[in-house]
Amino acid sequence: MIPGILAMVALLLCLFSGIWCKFISFTQVVDDNSTNNPVTLSYGIWNYLGYSTRDTLSGDTVVMESCNYYPDDSVDIDTKWRSARAFSALTLIIGGVVTFWMLLSWCARGFSGDRGKSLLRCAGMMYMLCCLFQGLTLLLMTSNACYNNGMVELTATTLQNSVINFTGEFPDECEMAGGAKASIAAVVLWFLAALAALKVEPPQRNPITVESHDVTYTKNKQADGTQVVTEMVVKGTPVPVDAANNSSEAVQEGAVADQAV
């Protein structure tokens, strides 16, 4: 059960890092004498953190934050960016299917004995693949999203035209945000889930057994002419289902052979 728990947490972190719009960030460069808090622009693998203004019921105007998809005409999505997207999707698909299959098999008593060991080894290799794919989502930090992001200038212009009266510059290079840190944590957990699946022995469950009884009926005639039937039950030894099926097949084959002779 340990591999499944580790994989479930890794899957949640993978989902968080992939769909959240705060994978990388650009923090405003401010003077040491400035009293204003620096503005941070955040960008994700699939969307970015945008700003908009809303009027309240009292007549005030406030700035709202929301995750938006990238406009086609404002960003240049290069090969590394596309690769980060592909590996993020593959990790979610492979990790989700394997984790669901493993937890379902566990509940259905599938992880026991030699069969359970084989399933765990297979899941361990898939989790190791997820570990690799999850790490490759960090390619976003070497792509145009980090070094040539046209959305930075566009968002800065939007802020300058908003009510917060923004003035300032942003660095040319991005830094890690919550999504990238969650991706690194997911890499560690995928690796631990893979090791656990490869090293942990499956539980030894009690086999399902069948038990046959021999019943003997004895009829005795009493002195007055009445007959009394006596029942005697002899319990057999519990036999695992597979062994019982093999024994039954052997008996049937023996009967067919006798008929043939």
C-alpha cells in the first residue's frame, strides 16, 4: 500500500504543478528606498496569471487576478516549452492509470504471491518513467517562457494602464515559483514510489480454501420393525482453490482414461 500512497501524493503534486499558473515568476526590480511591495508576474505551463479590473458595489475599482490561457499572438512557444507540456500530460496519464490500477488491484486482492510481485515490479518501472517525465517538465525554465516571454511586457503595459499606477521593470530571467517547486517534490515522490514498488514484498494473504465432507448414512432396523437412519459426517482437510481444481481435473482425466480402456 505504501507505493500507492506515495504515487497518489506525487500525482496530486503533478496535477498542481501542471495546471497552476505559477510555475515560474518574474519579480519587479525595485529600488532599495522604495516602500511599495514588488509586483510578481507568474506563468505556468499551460496558462498565466492575468490581471483585470472590476468595479465594486461601493463604486471602488479593484484589481483581480485569474489564470488565463496564453494568447496565440503574444507568446512564442518553442520546442522546450512544447516538450514540457507533453511530459506534463504524459506523467498525469501514465501515473494516474498505473496508480488507479494498482489501488484497484490491491482492494481486489490482486497483490499477493508471485502475481502481486510481478505487478509491483511493473508498477515500479512505470513510476520510474513518471519520475523522468516529471523532471523534464522543468524544461520550461530553459524555454522562451523564462527568457523570451512576450507576456511579461504585455502584462507590464496592462499594469501601467490600470489603477495601481505601476512603474518599474522586470528581470530578463525567471525564477522558480510554487509550481516548479511542486514539480521537484513530485519527482522525489515518484522516485520513492518506484523504489517502494520494486523493493516492498507483496502481502501474504490467506488462500481461499474449499472443504469437502464425507457423509455416511446407516440404516438399522429395530426390534419393533422401525428403521432408524444414522448420519455420520467426516470433515475433510481444507484445500486451496487452485489445488482443489487441479485435483478435480486429475480425477476427471483418470475417469476418461478408464473409460477409454
